[in-house]
Amino acid sequence: MDQKRPGAQPQIGSLIFPQIDQIDFTGTFEVFSRIPNATCLSIAKERGPLRDGRELILTPEKTFSEVGQLDLLHVPGGPGQEALMDDEETLSFIVCVS
């Protein structure tokens, strides 16, 4: 957790993207959501529904520009993560949050 915010409510963001492996997102989200007083957010590059690798529709709560300071950024796996490795906006977001 952020040392500058002792006792603060943990802010946890999970990045979602097209072709995400849903279980990598939802399984971890289930664990994070059990951290006392934690706020868990789903984050994407843009607003709007995204389809996972099996066509399940997921909708982000916040975009990169809308998210405040995070204590933890979770980047799930899935076939779509390969495209993220070449996406400058996504990589910049990950680096800025780190």
C-alpha cells in the first residue's frame, strides 16, 4: 500500500481489455474485494463494453484519464494482452501508475 497514505482505503484497479481471460480478472477481483475497506475498480483505455476471449461482455468503471491514484494495479492475462504490449497509451498508463 502507498506509504504516503497511511490508514487510507486501498485503491485497487484491474485493467480490462478485449480478449481478456475473464477468470484472470474476476477470480482476482473476488480476492481483492475481500480486503477490508478496499475499493476495487475495473479500468480500461476507453469506456464501453469489451468482450473477453469467450464473448462475455465486461464494462469498465473508469478510463485511464478518470482513475486517481492506485495502490495496486492488476493486469490480468488472456490472448488480448499481447496487443497491450504494443499499445503506447496502455503502456504509459501502466508506467505512470507504477
